[in-house]
Amino acid sequence: MKRLVLVLAVSMFSVFQGASAQVPSNLEAPPDIGLALHVDVPGAGNYDLYEYGFIAELQFRDWVAHPWGYAITIGYGDWSVDKNAKRPGAALYDFSGSLEVIPFGGSLLLKAYTGPEWSVIVDAGIRYMANDSNIKARNRDEGGTRKIDVNIGDAVLFTGAVSADYAVSADLIWSLGVGYRYDISRGSLSTEFGSGRDSIMESFFFETALRLPF
């Protein structure tokens, strides 16, 4: 997992550099790079596998033709399992552990409002979720107290969000936002006893970020 994070981070940095050098930016809105923190609240009750999630995301944004722009992102996070989840099936219960996630992808951006200090941004994008499961559960068919590994495959999610940018200074932007993730392609769920129902990562999320224009 750590090696994958390093490879992806290097790749994304190269993309940032190439995008900044090759795509002309709108002079009124310079590109920026920032760190965003997400708190995810799964939206399907205990029929999804997760209780809450945290993601830190490195984001590069560029505004190529006002009011339009794009973002390229990569992140790392941890989604805590819901102990009483029902979605994976009746045989699995008493869940514990968490899911490590590496989301990366891109978004189309629209500046819906631009003021002297505040801007409102609409974000629509795709995230590929590279997942590494540390989840365990008991199996009713087996009995006893032994817990088995629950494997979760990678997923693809649509991400929509609305955020407000506040220009703290010429060199610092603070953002607050709210968004929603929806499964385009769900990750598979399996154990040593076979496959279960697919993992659901549908969720609402809240975002705060600090960005540095350049």
C-alpha cells in the first residue's frame, strides 16, 4: 500500500507540473494547489459496510476559461466499518477493522459566483478508489468466535460537491464544502467462504481545505 501511494504521488506530481506548464490559465484566477480533509458519512444506513470515513486529498486546480476549470486529485483515507452492517449478507456479522482507501481522479469545475473575497465552486468528477481491506467478521455458518478476513475490491465513484472559497490573502485560500459520492462501479466483497454482496461506498461528505495560488 505504501509503495502504491508513493508511485501515485510521483505520477500525480508529474501531471501537475505538465498541466501547469502546458495549459494557459485564466490570469484573473491563477491555479492553486491545496490539501483538503473530508469527513464521509455513508448514505445507506447499516446496509452499507461503513460507519464513517476520513480522507486527506491533495488537489491541483486550474481555471482555463472563466468560469470553467478542472481539478486533479490524489488522496489517502481510512473508512471505519459498521459493526452491525447487514449489506454483506446474513452469514457475516460482528464486523471490525477498517478500509484503507486511495482515491485519485479528476473533476470539472464551475465558478457559479465570484466576488472580491468569496467564490462558490461547483465540482463534478470521478474518483477511482484503490482499496486495501483490514476488515474482519464472524461467520454464522461456521460458528465459534474466529474472525475471517473480508476482502474489498476497488471501486469507481461519481463525486459532486459545492464549496465556498474565501481569499484569506493573496497567497492563501480557505475552502468549505459539502458533497455526495455515488457508486458507478462497486467493489467486490469476498471471504474464504466465497463472494458476498458488493461493497457500497455511497456517502455524503464535508470538506475543508487550504489552498496556495501560484
